Amino acid sequence: MSAQREMKEKNPWHTPVTIIITVIGVIAIVALVTVAVLQNRPLPQKYKYGIVLDAGSSHTALYIYEWPAEKDNNTGRVEQTHSCKVKGPGISSYASNPLKAGESLRECMQEAEQRVPGKRHHETPLYLGATAGMRLLNMENSVASDKVFQAVEEALKKFPFSYQGARILSGQEEGSFGWVTVNYLDDRLKQGLETTGALDLGGASTQISFVSDNYNGSESPRNSVTFRLYGNDYNLYTHSFLCYGKDQALRMTLAHQSQAGPGTVLDPCFHPGYTETKNYLVLYDSPCVSDRKPQGAPATFNHSGNGNFLECQKNIKSIFDFNSCKYSQCSFNGVFQPLLQGPFGAFSAYYFVMNFLNLTNTSIPLDTVKEKLKDYCATPWNQIRQQHPNIKLKYLAEYCFAGTYILTLLTEGYNFTSESYSDIKFIEKIKGSDAGWTLGYMLNLTNMIPAEAPDSPPLPHAGYVSIVSIIAVLIFILFIFSLRPLWPRCSKHPQIV
Ligand SMILES: Nc1ccn([C@@H]2O[C@H](COP(=O)(O)OP(=O)(O)OP(=O)(O)O)[C@@H](O)[C@H]2O)c(=O)n1
Ligand SMILES: [Ca+2]
């Protein structure tokens, strides 16, 4: 018994000095780590907001973007939190009743008022950008387009946001901001990775934008846009084809066919059994076709389908000029285009159409895609209607044309081949945000992408805390060892006295 007590008394860790040192040391480490954690804890997130209205030719959509308030220009953090599709047609369709254009936006704007926290309203920038529909209206009747903008402006100013103006985007802006959006959302800009090209198909115009190594902008300066983003220089090729959006391309194809003579148009791009009476005035009411209006045409014509993919493709090709090119290489209509390069994201109507047709998988060989489309076009209209009772008839009737147009534009127009077709991805959203020009437009106008790479802390928060803790423990152990002379002597084999 007494020998055991002796051993206990001689245990060096049980001397008062070491116990006090240990307690003080533990308290010091806990204090140090707590201070480090508290000091560096991310502050409770506060968000800022931005609103962009995309006034397209076929419809207007409102997008709300959100980003952490303290990280305005710190990369890849802006996200779309809400979108609202305005009921009715695009604002350019209200040329004869501009007030209605303003009114049409009210519902989505009220939704935005609900979605953005009240105390942020006054500092939330609100932009409206109009694209090809307003470009065409402006060409046709600039007084009418000014009136539409006036009405839209008055309607938007009634809301508590920071209204930043409504304007028509140039084709270059539309194309290049779409490219910025896609590459920003994919985190390609910040990391200086190979970029993704952008293909946007709207109702009235279409854009192609990509970076190509063999293009420095000198051959066709009007197709060149340069950006310096996060310390990298980009020389972007971009072109917008006015009138080559899905709806205007359909008009041009129809106009081409109706030149054969008034009466009935038997259209291979529409399903067998499809038949509608259409108005010549409506068909030719666009600067894209107005010069082709036949003389002395009757008021209406009968538009019927016979569903033939190859014939449809032939008709569609007739709206492209593949012959004139004063550059080293062209896409079509004498427009310069450098060699295609890299992956491409194809969005808007590219996605709507190919998604409907179940053809978004581009690893399917192009020939198989064409076969499937051929079968789809040949399917009787009655059967199509029965299979898709919930799809808007106007869209439904046009998917055969639209699919054929998309393949023709990509392969004959932009020169994608059976091989490079698989470089295209049909996309709707990237990480929850819609692909389109709106996000890139807002990032640009709010200076949210810095020209130079931002300074970032060398370590993430968790790494920092771990390193501080490990170092603190090491210092403590060293401290204990430095006190060795104070340790009471201990012997390995305590002797029984
Ligand atoms: N589910 C849908 C939705 C739209 N569309 C078609 O897609 C085109 C509209 O594409 P969008 O990108 O919305 O065009 P806008 O932005 O309105 O037009 P633009 O960019 O030319 O101004 C229209 O032809 C419309 O018929 C479709 O086929 N299926
Ligand atoms: Ca568009």
C-alpha cells in the first residue's frame, strides 16, 4: 500500500507547477483559437440585387440577380434568383398602342417588388435592353419605336428601383454579353480557362460568338470585341444576323415559297395535314421580307404542310447567300467568320426546339439526328397534336421547321461538321441562371468583373483556422518542454524506501 502511494506522489505530471502550466496553456490555446475563429468568421450574408428586363422580339422576361453585398467584384458570385415571363408578345408588337407595352410589364415588376427586400429597392439597378424586335421596328418606324420606349420608361419609373434606362442593344453587345454570361457562370473567366463559344437563337436575330486563335480582329474589325477580364485579354469574334431568328427566318422561307404565285403554299417544313389560312399583309409586315412582297397578291393564302425534311432544308437554304465572300472565309451573306474553335453553348430557341424534339444529346451522330427529324416532319399533324395536347399550337406547328432551320444554320451557315457538331451543348441554364445576354449586360454595367485578377486571401477560412490551431498546440508543447528544468525529478524504477 505505502509503495503505491509513494509512486503516485512521485508522478511528475501531478506536481502543482505542471498542473498550473497545463491549465494556463489549455486556456491560452482555447482563447487563441476562439479569437481566430471569431475574428475571421464570415459576416452574416447581406445581398445586393440587380434587375434586367430582356425585351426580345417574341416576349419580354425579367431576371433578378443577387450577390453577397461585401463581394461586389469578387468573381462568380452573381446568381439569378428569380425570373418572370411577361404575358403577351414582345414590346415591339405594341407599336400601334405603346401604352400597352408599358402596362404589360407591370405584373412582373410587381413580382420583383415582392422578391427584392424592401430596404434594397432604392439601390437596386433596373435595366431594360431590347433586341431584334425593336431593332426592326426602329428601322421601319423610328417614331413608333421611340414611343414604345417612352411608354416603357414611364411604366418602369413608377417602381421604387434605381432605373438605369431602356435601350436597344447592338448585335455585337447581344452576342458578346451572351458569351460573357456563359463563361462567367462556368467560372472560366476567373480561372483563365479555354472559353466556351455562345450561340443564341432568338425570334428575330441570331448570334454567334467565340474566341478563335487564328483571329486577331484585323480581317473584319466590326466582328471584333475585346475584353480584359480578371487579368486576361480576350479577342472575341461575334456576329449577329438580323432576320435570322427563328420567326423571321420562317417568314423569309415562306416569302420565298409564296413567290411561286399566289394561292396555296404547300410547305415541306410543316406536317402533312396541317392547313391554315394566312394573311399576306401579316407575312410581309417586316423589313426582313417587305421587299419581296408580290405585286397584286390577294389578301390571304392557304398554308398547308407536306412534311418533307429534305425539301424543307432546300427551301431554308434559299434564304442564305453562300456565294459572296470578300474575306478569307465566310459563314454566309458575305459575313467573315474565322475557324470554329472550342466547345459551344447553344441556348434560347436552340434549346427550346432541340429539347422539344428530344435532340439535345449531341453525341448522337448528325446523320441520325437528321433521320429522326425527317421522321418527325413526316408525322401527320393530327397525330402530333394528339401527342402534345398541352403545347401552344403555334410553337407545335413550327418545330419541324425550327429543327430543320437549326441544323441548316449550324452546318451550312456556321460550318459545323459531323465531328464538330458534338462540340455543341444545347443548354438552358448554367448553375441555376438562364443562359442569355442579360447577366453579362448587368455585370458589365455595374463593373462587376474587374479587369485585373482580384487579390484573394491565400488560405480559405477553414485552412486558416486549422493552421492557427496546429501552430498553437506546437508552441504549447515546446513551452512545456522548455520548462523541463522545473519538472520534478522522476526515476523510471521508483525504489521502495
Ligand atoms: N417553348 C418555346 C418557347 C419559344 N419558342 C420559340 O423560340 C423563339 C423565341 O426565342 P427567344 O429566345 O425567346 O427570342 P426573343 O428573345 O424574343 O427574340 P430576339 O432575341 O430575336 O429579340 C420564338 O420563335 C418562339 O416561337 C419555342 O419554339 N418554344
Ligand atoms: Ca433573345
